Amino acid sequence: MGCCSSRSDDDSFRQDGSDDNPIPRGGNRPFTKKGITWAADSPITIFNLKRQRDAFWDTAPSYEGRLEIWQALRCACESEDLVLSQAIIDSANITIPTGNLSDGCYDELGNRYVIPIYCIVDPTNLITDNYYDEGTSERAENIDTKLLAEQEIIEPGYTFTIRLSTNTKDIKINYNPKLDTIATLRAKLCTDQNLDIKRLNIRFFFLGRMFDDKTSLCDISLEGDQILQSFITEKI
């Protein structure tokens, strides 16, 4: 794989290590993908690039660092929305001295994480093939919200407090622990707040971890007054 180097315009942060491999210390800059480019040794397909990325994210937590931080970093890198990526990074208290994750970043305990450039941006010689990630986001748009309203009566006590990114308002949404997933939670939120599910991207995350549509709500454990955060943006 090719590589890329990044240099900060601000030399105020300290660097440790050898001249060939400086380790940024101190300072914090917004996460960016701008100006980061690389080329694979040979043209690579989307499918093979995804396999390589999955291999890194699956194995990296086994060597060092905290699992929840690796999960937050993966969500931030895989999101196409830089505002959402920054929100995830901020919620996990991750510091990026140069703004470029391939230069290294730190959690609040001082652990260092370095993300390979191929996990951050696509190569310049990417081959577009017929591989598509068959997620559930498109199917979630077709959920019949009227049917959701006709579900069996939900047992009391199963409620999430959700913070809306649009107005920082907190609302409570009831859910069925036996049936509901993130996909149905999105539909319920849209019904409750009169939001257009086909016009908006609505994603949920907690402590830097973003949940996919297949996640069962019974697997998300919130304690006390903890809040599930929503990030709402218009689809492009």
C-alpha cells in the first residue's frame, strides 16, 4: 500500500521519537480527510479494500488501546459526514494533534492509536465494481410507521431518552425489547417528532459508538440518566 505524510502548519505541538517517525504530542485539531491521498501498489476494488479495512479493525483492538475507542475511530473513519465523524470523536474524548488520524491520536488516558491511511480515504486508483454493502438503511426507509403504531402495547419501563442534534432537545421513546432495533427506533422517532424518514439521515450513538440498523435495542444498556444521542442530517 502507498502512504502519505502530513505536516501541521502549526509547529506548536511537541514531537517525540525519531525524525523518520515523529509522534505528535499536545494540541487538538478537527478531524479531516482533506489533502490525504494515497495509491495502492496495484489498482484495488471496493470489495478488496473493504476486506482489508475489516481485517485491520477486527484485529487492532487485540494489540493495544481500548475497544470502545477503536469502535469510535472506526465509525468516524467510515462516516462520509465529517460533522458526524467529529461528533463521534468528541464524544469519545479523542485528541488528534494534527487532524490526520494516520499521524496518530490519543484517548483521555494517553493511549496512542494510529489508523492506516487506507482506512481513512479511498485510493486514487480504486476500481469501481459491482460490490455493494447490503446494509439495512434503505430497507429502514420503507418501514411502515403506521404498523409501528399498531404494535402490541409496550411493557412499562422500556424507554430511551434521546437527544436530538437539531435542537439539543431530549425526548423519551418507548420501545419493545423483544422486537425493536435501531431501524424501528428511527421510524418511531420520526413518527413521534413528525420527521420525514425518507429525507433525513438519522443515526444513533452512545459513548462514541454508532449503532447499525440491525442492533437490537435490548443490547443497548443505558444506566441512570444516560442519553442516547441522535445525529440528524438531510440526505444529499
